[in-house]
Amino acid sequence: MARVKRSSENPILIPDADIPWQSEAAFNPSVVEGNDGRFHMLFRAAGGGISSIGHAESRDGVQFGEARPLIVPEAPWEAHGCEDPRVTAFQGRYYIFYTAVSEFSADGIKVAVAITGDFTAIEERHLVTPFNAKAMALFPERINGKIAAILTVNTDRPPARICIAYFDRIEDLWSKEYWDDWYAHLDDHVVAMEHNEKDHLEVGSAPLKTEDGWLIFYSYIYDYFAPPAIFGIQAALLDLKDPRIVVGEVKRPLIIPSEEYEIYGRVPSIVFPSGALIKGNEVRLYYGAADTVSCLATFRKKELIDQLLFVSRRQLKRYKGNPIIAPVAEHPWESRATFNPAALYEGGLVHILYRAMSPDNTSVMGYAVSRDGCHIKERLPEPAYVPRADFEQKKVPGGNSGCEDPRLTKIGDTLYMCYAAFDGKDPPRVAFTSIRVKDFLAHMWRWSEPKLISPAGMDDKDAALFPRKIGGKYVFLHRLGSEIWIDAVDDLEFS
């Protein structure tokens, strides 16, 4: 897992009550290493009820000197503030995208860009998007010969969508004609990031190129539309040639508010990613905290990339010899279906317990064994487990009933099994039984009397027991309705 290390210097930039334009806040920093060897920070400053963009310099990217205002509201389309800059060095100039606020409504919140060659003065500035958008950043190099940018569309007219835009000329960045056509085909530009309808997401840092993909940090706000919300910082890797494709991600936060400076401020409990750099083997993440101060956290590059690629590098492949277990017409109890197997590796063999169904829709459990988990060495002609208790006997003729979907867990010399018990009438419930490992291996099916361990009247199934105690308790995962739950008990007698 990628370890995050907050800087001991945090917060690295704070508001100054004696300087009006940044008297209230200095947050959401974006940092770029300049041609002069210095680190240039652009940040959102707040004072007197309006936001502007400040600039500060540093020799090490941690300790920044005195700040000065660089971008202040001038045009009507930014009359109410210039917010949240993202800076990228591109072809000898610095492109600073920011949120331009003309009015406090979705139609008044758009993206603008300011361009400079050395941060001493702004050479030109333009309104970029004619529609509601925020959090835009340029890629540091062309992709497939085109200028590329990432942005968040409809941030204030949800659902927000992270998108990619390509340009032939730099002037297309602020071409209304270009954007009108682009927006008309919005679905073609969306980055494939899934999120819950109750949540909100927004681009954080400008993309960083790595050998494995474009690294971005982004804001993911859990329960944004069903408060209380939880602000998190997440990361993803985008395909180098088509950044609409996500090639690596971890769908949980790398950082959530926990430090005092992240919890207390103008807007409590916020962390918001706004800039990032790669220096050698270190990834530096710059972020705003509590909408008040600027902070820094670091990751080891390899650890972070490995975590993002963990799932994609371990994608499952379907076995070419599937199915490994199929119905047997000569065995009535498994002539209709054989599926949902549990597996146990013991004694150098893979032992498989699977759900089998007969023509009258009664479920029992069959047994098979394999040396490699793919090729079946032996399969018993009779079930290894059948309905025994009243709560798993068929109550509706022809309907589904029986013992379904086993999960096996070995603890010591005992093998425990959770399964769904169903009588065809009442909702399925979790049943629990056990057998000594030596009896199981000898095919002596001396299962203990099954117990129902989930409440009556509730659709509860798909339970699994953890193979060791946690905090002195036995822990179960199970599906209750449409949600996955975790519960713990003191003993397996359920006393």
C-alpha cells in the first residue's frame, strides 16, 4: 500500500491577516518547477470576500517566500473572483487555468486561462469554456500530435464529468466555436471514472507523465449530495495515448481530513488536491486544507504506481478449459445445474464443494477434487451435503429450495461452512455448519447440525467467516439486502 507522508512543515502556506488580499485564506496550491530552477506556486487567495491568485517562489518546493498577487479579477467574466489555479509548463510558456466567477450560479462559473513566460507578468488571459466547468489543466506535452487538456464539466450542474479535450492550435483553447462543437458531443470525451450518484468528483492536479500512464490526483467527495460529506483525495493512471481510458486506480481515498489544519478552518474537514510534481523517486502532492491553508504530502513513486496498477496487473483470465464442472444427466441431483463453487486447498489438493440443482429446483452440494484447481481428478456420484433442517426443506412445489452457495473456512482442525438456506417461501437466511477436516478429506460427511445465524424475515446470504479472529472475535461478511455487512461474534456457538 502506498504510504502517505504529510510534510512536517505543514501548512506550507498560510493566510496573513496583515495583507488584505490574502488575509482570509491561501489554499489550493499548484506548483511547477521553472526553467530558472525554482519552484513556482500559484494558489487561491481570499481577502475582503473575493478570491484572486497569488504567486510565491521556493528553492526546495517546501518553504515558500513572500507571495504577491498575480491574477486578480479584471474582466466581467471573473468579476466575482479568480479561483483554484492549475499550472502547466508547455512549449516554453506557463498556462494557468483557473475558475472564473462572474456570478454565483452554474452559468457564472467557468474556466479561464492566463499565460506567462516567467511569472513576472501575465501576457494574456482568456475565458475558455462557454459552459459551466472547473478544474482544467493542460497536459505537459502533445498526445498523438495534439494539444490536450483535462477538465471537469458541469461541476455546478451535476453530475460532474471529467473529460479530455484535444486542440490543433493553442488558440482553440478559447474558441467558442470549438467548445460549442465539443460540448455537443460530450459523451465522446468522458474519462471512464465510475462514481456513485450521491458522490462528486473533480480534477485535482495537472497530469504527470510516468512510464505506466498519466498520473492525476483528483477530489472524490463521498455523500456530497447526501450529507454529511467526506472529502477524499484519490489518484488514477490514464492511458498515455488515450487518457480517456483509466489503466490504474484505487477506489478509496489516499488522504482524508485528519490533521488539525485539515479539520479546522473556514470550511472544516476538507482536503483538496490541486498540484503535483515528480522529483526522482518521490511524488509530491500539494493540496488545500479546510479551504484555508496550503499543504504538502509525499509518496514513494513506485509504491503509488504499484498500488494504482495492482488490480489491472492481476486481472483474472477465464480458464480456456471452462467449464470445469458441468451437470451430469445420470445424477438426478445435479442434472440441472452445477455452479457457485467453494474451494479449499488442503493436503496438496484443491477440494471443491459446489451447488448442484435437480430438475425440481432443489439445491444440494456436490464434491470434486483437483490437483491444480483446473482439471478435475475425481467427482463423487452422491452429494456431500443435503437439506436436513426444516428451514431448508421445500415449501413451494417446483420452487427453488435447499442448501445454496457454500463458503468454506478452515480454523484449526475444523472446517466451517456458511451457506444460504431457503425453503422457497421465506427469505433466504445464512446457515452455519462444520465438519472435522479429517472427516472431510475422508469423504465422511459428518456435518454438525446446521444453525440459522441471520435474522428471520430478512434476505441475508453469501456469508463467509474470516479464517482467524479479529480483536478477539469471529468475524463474518454477509450480504443483507443489497448491501455487504460485517459482523462479529464472541464464539461460534452463537450464545
